[in-house]
Amino acid sequence: LIAEIFFDAIQVGLDEFDEAFEVPLRDTYLVNGTLTNVSGDGIANEFLLYNEAEEEWFNVGSDENGTFAAYVPAGEWLIIVAPFMQDNVTETLRQPLSVGATSDRLNLDLNTEESVHVTLQLKELLTESALSDMSVTAVSNDGYGNITFERTDDYGNSSEMMMPGRWSLYLNRSVGTKMWFMDTSSEPF
């Protein structure tokens, strides 16, 4: 779902009205600040806010100085700046954001960080065989949301650029009578 709603024009005349017209209003609040890179320079970038509870996405853009401002629906959001190259370094940002009447949502300083290139090889424990065509999900222990790795190749390999932090890996897949399960939450990396 995209968090933008457009309405038809409402004509307001000087005479009596024939029919009442209801206009739903969203509980939105101003969110503003500056998006900067690892070097501290403002950057022009489109980034996303994701509200997992409402399964809603919201687009925000910053100008060449990194300045951004948008009216965002109330709720718990995850700021996601997709990995991008800057001066031969891949940078990204994932950060929780609470939007409401009393939340800290004005004059935000959003600073990207150098991404971590995570590579994994998925093998079956009993046979040591490489597991191909499997998707592993990394779940942040720091509130950065989930990242699904690309499906593993023929050798069980997959990689992803990730936000630095503590992550746990999950896999739950069944094919015919076989089932594979992985949960590293007791030992996050």
C-alpha cells in the first residue's frame, strides 16, 4: 500500500448544498530533517518508510543538501535507504522512526553507514551437501527490520549488503518429505 490518497475536487457554492460530502482525514505529522552520507555531506536520495503493522510503504525524497520534509501517517515506521555507492564505498541506512503527536520526528539527522557485505554458504547439517535455491531471512536484533537474501546458488552461496548491527538468520522450507529449519536467534552475528 502506498500512503497517499487523492480526492476529486470538491465544489463549494454560495447556495445551499444538496448532499453532504464526507472527507476522510489521515492522522499525519510533519517529519523533516537532513540525510547525510558517511562523509557528513548532504545527499539527494529517495528513501522509503515501511510500517510493518499496516503493511504500508511511504516515499520520501531529499534534495541536493539532504533536506527532506513530508507529512507521514502516524505509526511505527522503519527508515530504509537502499544501499548505494559513494566514493567507492557502499552505504545504507535502516533506522526505526515513531511518528505521532509527541514523537521525536522533527529536525532528524539521518546518517548513512558503510554497508557490510555478508556472504553465507548454506549446507545441510547431516550430509554437508550444499543447499541451492533457498532463501534465508536475516532479522535485526536492533530494530532494523528483515532482509531476505537472494536465493542460494548451486553451491549454497548467497550474499547481501547489510546495515551494521546484530542479526539472526532464519530458514523454514519444505520440499516433498524433506524439511529444513534454521534459527540462529540464540547466537546472533
